[in-house]
Amino acid sequence: MAKVGINIATGALQKEEIIVGIDLGTTNSLIAIIHPESKKPVALKEHDSISLVPSVIHFDDNGNISVGEEAKKYLLTEPGNTIFSAKRLMGKSYKDIRDHSSFFSYKIIDSETESLVKIQVGNKFYSPVELSSFILKELKKRAEHILKTPVTKAVITVPAYFNDTQRQATRDAGKLAGLDVLRIVNEPTAASLAYGLGLQKEDHKTIAVYDLGGGTFDISILRIANGIFEVLSTNGDTYLGGDDIDNVIQNFWLQKEEMNSEKNNKDFLNALRLKAETAKKWLSSKNDFEDELNGHRLKLSISEFEIIIQPIIDKTISCCKSALKDSGLQKDNIDVIVMVGGSTRIPLVKKQVSEFFGKPVNDSLDPDEVVALGAAIQADILAGNNKDFLLLDITPLSLGIETMGGLMDVLMPRNSKIPAKVARQYTTQKDGQGAMKIGVYQGERDLVKDNRKLAEFNLTGIPGMPAGLPKVEVSFLINADGILVVKAKELRSGVEQSIHVQPQYGLSDEEVEQMLLASITHAKEDIDIRALREAQTEGEQLLRTTEKFIQKNSGKLSAHELMETAETMQALQLALTMNDKNLIHAKTEELNNISRPYAERIMDEVVAEALKGKNV
Ligand code: ADP
Ligand code: MG
């Protein structure tokens, strides 16, 4: 049943608003929709042109911006004003990309290493979010031109390993381009959807998505059950792809004696690079490549090609092994292999991936388009034209808040499935405490100072109550996009505060790995320090309550009791300053033993008095 809207002002029939699917790629981007008649996903293209828009932005001296093929022409001639691979910079600080800074031929500002990167072109500065928005704007413009209708709603895909910051940055880029981003979807999930996987409720499958693009390689292991996608593991190499294949071909030719004279001729090298890509594409369907450049003969046979690219394929296969290992599965457990990315057109790649998993691969769809096609299917689901799905992910690191003694209290353990919601109750430590600081952290260590701080906020306006009485519920909600919302609410009074967590900058895969490793290396140390902090907190609390009790009831205590208590309190106070858990425990115990008898006696007296007064 088709839905038809009526424009109330004019009475005219209104076309249903279209939601587009966008693959915002490192090398190429494209946009797809569900065809209104065939109901099949199609990539948008003008007449006989191609659907791919190179993810390249060129700025000319007059401030004009061009995007796509037009901009790509300037890649080699105007490297300073021609931006490629902006996706690699999304949500990153200079510190994150420092090791790869020579990869970028344009100027990346390196003065502030901790904050989000900026790119300088002429005398202007651009953030990766702005740069990506230029690409999205171009895609939107093309789609509007082809569809002859405004396009304002989109689903955009991101790599499965993108963290909160990178996802949020992608959303922001969409917003800047005038798009309402209804959902951020993982690229491997979109690719699976394009192959129709998971579209039937009874589909229960484990899928390996092998994505070899222009500059990146990703392998993801997904599981689909009951219409829910779950990312079991991801692996890959963020600096490995078709560009490296072009490189090895170029070097193969350069090694030939007769090209020695050209080794420093930049124009020649640039042209040779383009010939290398042409040869590579040619060899995906033919056996021999032959051409010439500046009088040099360029020859490459399929067998030579396969020998020189073998090390690159080997690297991808070893990533597949790691991904399998992390997912806890064996090759036999993989039901379907999906091929994504332009470089999977290479027959040897298909052959070896298929041999590794011991199954034929799915390659019937255009590997350039498959992610965008899947995004269009997801868009259609969101438009209500298809039943809804949840897209599940897992959190790479634990999330928690700081509690007494600087300890990390984990609310959401690592590898939690998202979307997810958890809540825990806390209370105040001081009488009449009107505010509570909530520090949100990510990581596996026991002390928050060793973890990564994501955010901090104050819950204020807690009405005056004795310590321990307020009930502050802290909840963590991670939505399907992987964005965390932290809320704190005092349940007795209803005061509440919440924040969206947008960390300052993202973590690289290596950093996540390092944080996990550190938590293992420091495990023993962490357990010890946690025990010490817990002992200290307990001791401090006992000191406070005893002090309060004595102040209130000093008249009811004997001189001996008062003296003995004061002495033990002093001993405990001293123990607290020494990092000896056992000593603190012993002194806490001692103070408890001394105060318990008179505390009970006085409580009895108070109760008796109260009963008397009430004349029961
Ligand atoms: P990304 O996801 O990084 O944006 P793509 O999936 O668009 O990248 O892949 C681009 C890469 O695919 C380029 O390196 C391009 O040279 C390569 N490629 C495209 N067609 C072929 C082909 N027929 N054979 C081999 N490689 C190809
Ligand atoms: Mg891609």
C-alpha cells in the first residue's frame, strides 16, 4: 500500500519524501535510493556517467570549491589546495594522525596536538567535518538534480570501528550539508543488507564482510539473528588498499633499468602512477597490459601482477585470521562472505579470500556500490516501508563513573551490546550536600586517573538531606548510533541533569588496544590499589559517623569511653595516611569494637525515652 500525502495549502498531491542512503567513502562516495517503481536499491547517476564521486575537494584561488572528478584533476598539480582522505581525519586530533602526517600532502595544523585537527588551505582553516560536508553537499545536489525533488533526509554509513566522536562528526557533517541524518549505519551491515541478508526474520547467519577499498582494508564478522545485526569483531589496516597496489606496480616499472633517468621527474612519476591504476583495472578482466609513456614501454602480465600484489593480499588474510580469532569462531562457522570495495574486483583477491574461508564469495553486486545500496535499504526501513531493524554493536571499552577514592565504577562493561541502557544508584557523602559531580570515564583500569575522561557534569539542586539519604540514579544510554547519553537524577526530589557525550577526540585502534593491554599488565597493582581505596573510604566514613555521634552524645559517655574512642580515632586517622590496607582494616575494626557497645546502649536509651514520651 502506497502512502499519498496531500499538501493542505494547495490541495495538490505530495510526493512521499525520499530518504537517501549515502556511502561517504575515503576514496569515493555515492548516493543510492530505493527505486520507486522497481522497489530495488539503485545508485544514482546522471545518464551514462558513473555513480562514484571521488571524495576529493579542490579550492581555487578565488575561493571556489569543486568536488569529485573535477577536483581530482588537481590532486597531483595542486596538492596544497586539493583535499583527499578527509574521512581519515574525522574526529581525530593531530596526535592521533602524527605518525601518518607525511601521507597527507596538504597542510594539517600541528600546533595543538590534543584538539581536533584543522586543515589549512590558503589563509582559511577547515575542519574534517566541514570538508566532509562539502562532499555530502555535492551528493545532495546531484541527487536533487536527478530526482527533481528536494533531498533532506539521509542514512550515512561509517566503518564498524568508528567510535562515538567519529560517528558524531559524520552526523555533524550531514547536518552542515543540510541533511537530517536519520541514522548512522555500519558499512559491513549495509553491505550485508544489500545482499538481502537479515531481511527475513528467520535469517540466522554469520557473515564475513571483506572490504578492500582505495586506502583502507576492513574485515568484519557479523551475526544476524531475529532481524538484529551484531558486530562480533572487526580488524583491518587503515593504511592498506588499492593505492598500495598502484604503488607496487609503479615500483615494478621503475625498477626496470631504462627508467633510471626518470626517477626524479615528478611529472613522469605522477603520470606513471595513473598508468599503474589503469593497468591494475585492466588486469581485472584481461591478461596482459601494454602501454607507453615518454617513449618507455610499460608492460605487465597477469602473472607478474599476481606475484607483486601477493604480499598485500597476505596482509589482508592475516587480518581475517585475527578477526575470526576475536569473534571466537572458526572458518566453518562463517555462512556468507560478502565482498566490498573496488579492489575486490581483482580476481586473485576473490580467489584467495574464497580459499581462506573455504566457500565461494558473494560478488554479484557492484563492489563500489554495495554499501550505498544497503544504506538505501536501511533508509527505506526507516521510512516505514519495511519493518524496522535494530542494529547492534559492541562497546570496545568499559564505560563508568568516578566514585569515592577516585575509583572507576563500571556501569557498562566492555563488549556490551548496544543499543543499551543501564542505571545504578548512588548517594551523598555529606549532610546537606546539594550537588554531585559525575565524571564519566572509558577504560579498564581500576582508578579513573588511568582511564580516559569522556565528560564531567554537576547534578545540582539536590535538596538538603542527611548524608546517605538522597538517591541519585545515574543512567547510561547508548543509542543505535553508538552515542552515549549520561543522565543523573535524584529520585526523591526529581532533579535531573543529562549530557550527550562527545569526547574531545577519538581513540585509534592502537590506543584501544594499549588501554586493554595496560589493564592486563596492571591488573595486580589495580586490585591492590582498589582494595586500599576501599579500606580508606570505609575508614573515613567510620571516622565521620563516630565524630558526629560523639558530638551529639558526649554527655552519655564515660570519661574512659571518650578517651579510648579519641585514641583509636587518632590511630585510624594515622593509618589512613599510610598505604597499608591491613593496618587500616585493623584500626577500623578496633574503632568499631570500641564504639559498638556504647552506641547500642545509647540507642536503647533513646528508644526507651521516645517510647516514654509517647505514652504508649
Ligand atoms: P573507498 O571505500 O576507500 O572509498 P572504493 O571502494 O571506492 O574505496 O575503492 C577504490 C579502489 O578500488 C581504488 O584503489 C581503485 O583503483 C580500485 N578499483 C576500482 N576498480 C578496480 C578494478 N577493476 N580492479 C582493481 N581495482 C579497482
Ligand atoms: Mg568503501
